[in-house]
Amino acid sequence: MSHTTTDEPARKASGATVPVLAFAGIVVAVMQTLLVPVIKDLPRLLDTTPGNATWVLTSTLLSGAVATPIMGRLGDLFGKRRMLIASLSVMVAGALLSAFTDALVPMIVGRTLQGFAMGAIPLGIGLMRDMLPRERLGSAMALMSSSIGVGGGLALPAAALVAQHTDWHALFYGAAGLGVLAIALTLAVVPESPLRAKGSFDLPGALGLAAGLVLFLLPITKGSDWGWSSPTTLGLFAAAVVVLLLWGLMELRLAAPLVDLRTTARREVLLTNLASIMVGVSFYVISLVLPQLLQLPSETGYGLGQSMVVAGLCVAPLGLTMMFTAPVYARLSARYGPRTTLILGLVIIGTGYAGGLGLMSAAWQTVVTSVLIGAGIGLAYSSLPALIIGAVPASETGAANGLNTLMRSIGTSVSSAVIGMVLANTANDVGGVAVPTMHGFRVSFLIATAAVAVGLALAFFLPHRRPATTTQLRASSEEDANLARAEQALAGASVPGEGVAGEGVAREGASGEAPRGFRGRVLAADGAPVARAKVTLIDRHGRQAGATLSAGDGSYALAVPAEGPYVLAARAAGHGPLAHSATHTGGDRPVDLDLALPGETVSA
């Protein structure tokens, strides 16, 4: 695990840290949904064509997708709090620029700057991981991860109310004000993380990823306007494949890449990211369908004839339910693990969409659908960062969660393009106006259900992890005797950093050949080594296979009796217990044990 500490003393996280970080995430979500109530009026408001007006939304999506992994990596290198404030500051500047203009180009520039705020989500999750005690981390990350949906759900009725009764520029003034408040609260309450990744910023990698993402997402968002089989659309997709492949080859050759593709290729990380795309698809479908259904005139025979504000209020429970599922997720995850809560969340989402096929004839029915799907998405979104941070080193938290947030954004982008195409192709032409049909709404819900089914299939292949306390309690009673022998060996060790001899300990022999087993360091929250930590090796049957104490520099070494899956359980005075699952496949496998973290899966 490659991380260092800063020279600055770390401030202890206060009780207000989590609410402030979650508020920053909600502000980002508000910015994302700000213009939804006035989308249809943008061509008139900006005196431009409908095709040009869509760039006001597309620019924010593209900049957010590019900024998310880049800001995450910058946070790992230079400080997550610092980059969080930078992201919000750029958003405020963009909101003010948009507030002062009625011209298309300055508006697009302002909306592009606002997209940079998307980096706040993974940065907030990384700060929580670095600072919070294990017992608070689950619910905190759940709230932060769900904040994007919470803010989106709450912003719709508020933005609709503002758009109906004031000048539409007030939306941007409001977003800028919320951004300034989030910055002030972050400066006052949130401490900087002492953890830093080693290495330098990969500028060529950032440029390559930015180019690849723009080439990929641009035809997805504009394909309906350009035509899915047009030379422009197909050419951009082909260029995206070439650029991203070349970018991947370059990243694999770098010592400090922007995105560690080897870590990303781990089964848990890869499957979690793919499942995130499916959750993103399912989340955005309800946001596209229900507001249109609610606002269509009742004369259509299926429209519910509600105002813009009432439609927003009916969809608002989607975000409120996501917020209230955070503590529920924490309890479920602590007992059953994030994999199980992800599966449960996907099942609830699928049930909501399946039931929603028959619940479209009254406003109260849309509220029921919103509550049910919101609960499922809340559980699913909350599980994703826990799965990611459980599979990557602490020094890669920001970049890894940034990539995961990007996967969700790709899911919502794909959902927007596909559902937009479905609704357009199934619409009725009434006096030259395309009116969505009930058939189109139901097909959209079926697409969301199919996405959930794919996500479920991916989630079932995620590795199952036991809670740390369970594996530790099943350790053999031989541990005390083994640790006593390790204590004697430690007392006689004269070489700093040498492995401690105990039962199952791997030490280099006279020949200098490395033994077969696990070795690494036991680290504290600030990255400092932990001496005399008890490290126990537990086999697949819950029996102790070895035990040792860490040396003065935190190093430990344990031999394994055979290849296969194991659990490395670590304990130290003043630190919470930790259990890492690791698979030994031969040779000497490095596994660092970070006592600042909850139990995590490590592919060794």
C-alpha cells in the first residue's frame, strides 16, 4: 500500500463532518438537475435551435465524466479536502457565469464548469474512509453515495417552483449560493486527510482518458439527433475504442498511472463497476418517465394532468427514501456484507419497476413507485463504495471511487439516450407535437427491469466476505501459544524490520530464498506502522493456520500450509480489529493491513 502522511497535524473528524460532506454531495446533485424544469424552454430562452440548446446539458455531463476520476486522483496525491473545495469553487464560478448570460456559448462554458463538481462525491467518500472510525463508516458512506439521488429528488420540485414564479436565472444564483455555503462549511468543519498517495500526476493519462470519454459519451448523448447509424456517430464510437485502448496500454506501462488498471481488473472492482452502470441505468429511467407521465394532459387518456411543481413533489420521495435508507444499509451491511445489500437493493428496484407497470393511473401510485425504487437504489448506491474501498489500497480510494462514480454516470447517459429514443419512436404526432405514449412508458420500465436483471447477475459473481468479527471469533485456541512464541522471537530480534518468528511465520532462511506466504506491514490511520500487532492466519474452515506479532516497523510475515483462500485477522491496542480475505496462489504475496479500515477483500 503506497501512502504517506502529510507534515500537517491531522484534525479529528467532528460529528458535523458527515452531514457537511453529504450536503456537498447534495449541492452537486442540485446542480445536475437544475435545468430539468426548463429543458423544453431552453431554445426560446437562449434564442437558439433545439439541437444547440441540448449542449447546455451535454456539456455538464461530459465535463463531469472527465473530472470525476481526475479529481479523485488529484485528491489522493494532494489532499481530498483541498480538491473538494476546488471542485465546488469551479462549480460556483460556472453557476455565476450562467446566471449573468442569455447567450448560448457563455451558458455552455458555465455549465461545463459546473460539471467539475461531480468530483465531490468520490472525494467525500475518500475523506470518510480516511478519518472516520469503523463503526461510523458504513452509514456515512451510504449517505454520501446516495446524496446524488437525494439532491436530484429534492431539487426537482424546488427548481420547478423557482422556474414557475421567478426568472430562470435565479436557479443559477441559488446553485452558486449553495456552493458557497458548502465551501464555507467544509473549511470550517472537515479536516484534511493525512493520507497521500506516492507518485506524480499522470497528465498524459488524464488527457487520454478525457479524450476517450468525450469520444464515447458524445455520440451516446447526441446519437438521437445525429442518427445512430450516421457516419459521425459511428466514427466517434470507433475513435473512442482506439483512443481508450491506446490509453490503457500507456497506463499499464506507468509506475504511477491515473487509473491502476490492474486494480480495476480485480474481480470485485470490475464486477462492481459493471453493476454500477446497471444501477445508473435503472435510476435514470424513473426520473425520465414519471415527470412526463404526471404532466401529460388527462385528455390523452393516460396523462395525469399535474403541474410541474406537483410532478416534482410526486418524484421527490425517490430522493428522500434514498436518504433514509443509509442507516438501514449500515445495519444490513454490518451483518451480511455489502454484496448482500447490493443484491437486496437490486431486487427491490426490480420489484418497483415490475409493479410500476400497473401503477400509472393515479398520482399516488407514482409516489408508491418512487418510494419503492428509491429504497432499492439507496441500498444499491450505498453498497458500491463499500465494495470498492474493500478491494483497493487506501492510497487509491479517491481514484477508484471516482472511476466508480464515472460508471454510474455512464449508466445514466446510456439510460437517457436509450429511453429518449424509445419514447421518441413510440410517440404519437398530435398537431406536429410528439406526445409520449403509455406503451413507451411501459417499454422504458421493462428496459429498467432488464438492466436490474443484468446487475443482479453481476452481483451474484462478486466474492462473498464474512464480517470481520465472525472470522476472528473462529480462530483456534492455539493462537495464544503461537503469539507467546512470537513475543519471545520479537524480544530477541535485533534487525529492525525483520519478520517476527512465530507459528506459521515466514522468515528468510540462510539461503536468502523467500518463503511461501503472506508478508507486509500493519498500518494505523495516519499511515504510521503499528508494532506488536497480533496477526492471525485463518484457513477456509475457520481454523488458525498461523499467528505472529508485527515488528517495530510494522512488518509481519506468515507462511501458508497450502495455496487457497485465507483470512488475515489483525488486532492492536488502541485500534479496531480488522479481517482481510486474501487468496494465496504461490510465492510471497504482499498484503498490507490498514487498521483504519473496515474488513476488506484483498486479491493477493
